[in-house]
Amino acid sequence: MGLISELLLPAAPLRGTAWVLRQVQAEAERQYRDPATVQRELAEAERQLLAGEIDEDEFDRREDELLARLENRNPWT
């Protein structure tokens, strides 16, 4: 093995791990903002409101968060 290989091989597992973590993060963000997922969560919040499990304020808070996810913005700003 050459000098370059000797220096780069020990870092290869770290680069591979970093790549995997980036892929997992990207998929999590995709699912988090998926309109179908947001719609299901909104329907569940509405069900809870109608069943008396949450109050109107809690429903409004959840609805704002879910709509912010669709718009790709921070709901707390």
C-alpha cells in the first residue's frame, strides 16, 4: 500500500458512517414533511378534539405545527 492509502484507509469508516447518517437524516426529514403523514396526523388531532381528548387550544397548536411542516418552516417562529 502506498502512503496515501495508509493515511486514508483509517478514515474510510468515518466517511461511510457520516454518509449513512446524512441519508437517514434526509429520509427522516422527507417523511416528516410528507403531506400524507401530515394529513394523517391532522386527522388524528381532529379525532382527539371531537372525542374530548384535547381542547381547542391544543388542537390549534398541533394544527399550526403540522401546517408549518408542510410549508417547510419553523412553527415556533
